[in-house]
Amino acid sequence: MEKIIKKLDGANMDIDLSTKQDLSWKQDRCPWNETEGTNEHKCAVKNVSICQYFRGIEYLDTVLCCYPH
């Protein structure tokens, strides 16, 4: 199965795609959170975990994600 890389805006280099609603920058929702209707999943949390679908960061603060849905 071919994996498609999605580009999600707004990583802000903390790499966690915040669940806050009042951010001063544009931030896309995590596709995993959208599918499950939650705000629990994070791309990466420093010194804690990295999502299995996280594929890196691209300039300017864009998360590369290969979530399959």
C-alpha cells in the first residue's frame, strides 16, 4: 500500500499540534483526532513520544504525516 504524506500547517516546532482554540497562528487538526473525534493525539511530545505516522518537519513549521485515512 502506498503511503501518502499529508502536510499539516502549524507545528510551531513544539511538534504537538496543540488542542488550544485561541492560537495566533494557523494550525491544521491531526487527521487521527478528526477520525476519532478527539483531541488526544499528538505528533510528537518532546522526550515523551512520537506518533507512528509522524514523518518529520518541513520549512516553515509544516508537519509531515502519513496517517492512512
